[in-house]
Amino acid sequence: MKKINILMLALVLIACSSSNEVTEEANPTTTTLNDSIEVPATTTTTSDTGEVVEEYNFDIERMSALTGLEISPELWLKRPRRVLAFKIDNNINARPQSGLQEADAIFEILVEGGMTRFLALFLDKSSSYLGPIRSARPTDPTVIRPYGGTLVVSGATGGLIPTIRESGVPVLEETVAPSMFRIANRNAPHNLYADTELVRGVVNDKGYYFLQPGPQPLYDFGYNQSNWEEGATRITIKYSEFTTVIWKLGEKGYERFIIDGYAPNKEAVAHNFISQDGNYSDILKTQTVVVIQGPLYNDENTTLPSILTVGVGPVTIFHNGNLIQGTWRRNDIKEPFTFIDNNQNLIEVPPSSQWIHIVPTNGEITWNSN
């Protein structure tokens, strides 16, 4: 009996040792916009031919629906949570913005005057100083609806807020401090800011929390790398004559530059963010850029320019200097986007920070390896 016990102990020690070795290999380091709370959700194996294969299975219970990355156990304790979508200004007088770098994911959408505004989506992350917050536009609910989000805005053109609510998206307009507040060193209307967690409390108190289900994944996440093309270290996205966005691949992902047609010099400049104390400023970054193109039309109720996000249209996905082209599809605003490549295979977007451009079909998307 003593010999059997010794043998069993040896086998347990060997198994533990092997398990530790696998764990170290299965968790490669990943850099995100908020390194402290997200970790990879993959295991790494090697095929018979020596090729490294990353296996990925999305689990809504332990992964972010907006990045596809596994979140820390500390954040699991805060579940269930709901998406908050803040409408953020991108007027030249609103830059540098604050808090965008802390969002889970960002949509950038064309508005009037050829300019863009952002929808900064917060689920597991937070910001104590996010802004400037501006008014809603007709395209907003069409991209928020699948993710059970509450739209947070300063207001909207007359009649638009009821229409958004009728589409199934709750709306929180400007509320009192400390959840939302006006700052003194910016002129109105570019001076409304928010603490996302305090706003979350207001939303919950109003009962919006109970109206919204948990979010679906932003789109299909995974590591389908077999049909990616090279040559996308610099991406240029021209929304209009007045707004061109440039992404350049850096050490921690794509770095954002902007050409503003309303600026005096009309040259590409770094698009920075700034901290509340004004002492910290850095360039905005993302690891994955998704460009969804749809027909441009004028909303019948507001006459504001909008982009159709239901149906079928071109999509281009950029990650780590590579790209995939295909089509996006969805039949209703309640559905998330599905991406299909040119061979009619499902595109899996790499789990990472996500910046999604909603661009008119006649917008210009170019890339190169410069």
C-alpha cells in the first residue's frame, strides 16, 4: 500500500508540472487600451506541420462582448452590466477629447457638415472624465440596438428622442452633476462631460437596466487568419471633403491622425486625448479598425444625413498591418453585424480593442505599407 501511495503522489506531481507548462504557453501577452483588466482568451497549440494554431471560443460569461477578450475575475463580480453609449463630439473645438481611450469600443459616424461624431461604448470599462458629450443623430440607435445599450446624449433635434426610444433604445439626456457636468475651460456646446459609473447609477435608477437584455457580441470574434492580406500599415478613411482619418501602425496598434477640412492648415495631425488635470495627453490608438460602408440618405423626420446600416454592404477589416475585405449583412437593427469574406466564409474579427467606422458608400478607403 505504501508503494502505491508513493506512485500516486509522483503521478500527481508530474501532472501539476505539465499543467503549469501548458498554462504559461497558452497565455501570451496582449497589449490593449486598458492593459490592467483584459487578458487573451486563447489557447495555443502546434499542428503536425509545426504551424502555430490559436483556438478561440467566445464565452459571454467571462469575455467582453465588445472586444472579445477575456476580462478579469474582478469584473465578473460586476456582471450583469449593460452597455452605455455616449455620443461624443468631434468638432475641431472639442479636441482633444477625454475618456475615449477608456471605452470598450468606439463607433465613428458621419454627421452634418461632413464631420463625424463618436459613440463610445462602455460595458466593463469606465471613465471618470468623458467628453465632450453632444446630441443624438438618426444613425445612432441603428448601431446601438443589438447591444442593449442606453444612449447618453446632451439632447437632440426636436422629435428625434421619441423616435429613438420607439426603436427600443432608451435615451438619457443631460442630467445634473456629479454624473454629468459642464467644465469651465471649454465653451458651450463643447463642454459637457460625464462620469460613466455615476451615469450608470442614474440609468439604473430610471429602470432602463431592466428594459435592456445583456449585450450580444459586437460581431463574430476569432482568429481566422488564413485569408488575410498584407500591406495595411497605413489606412486612410475619407468620410468627406472635411474629414479624413489616417491610422498608422505603431508598436501598440494603429495610431490615429486626422485631416480636418475646417482647420487652417488642412494637414494630418495626431488625434490626442487629454486627462482631467490637463497634464497627460497621448495619441488615440486601437488594435483593430473595421470600416462598414452603407448608403447615405437624409432622415425623413430630421432631414439630417444618415447612413443605412441594415441590408448588405462592403466591409474592410484591418488588424496588425493586415486586412480582409468582404460584405456586412443584417436584416434588422436588432441583429449584430455579420461579416462574410469574398469566398462567402464567415470573417472572425481578432479579439482586441475595436474602432468601427460607419462610412458612406461613396467614401474613400485606401491603404498601403508606407
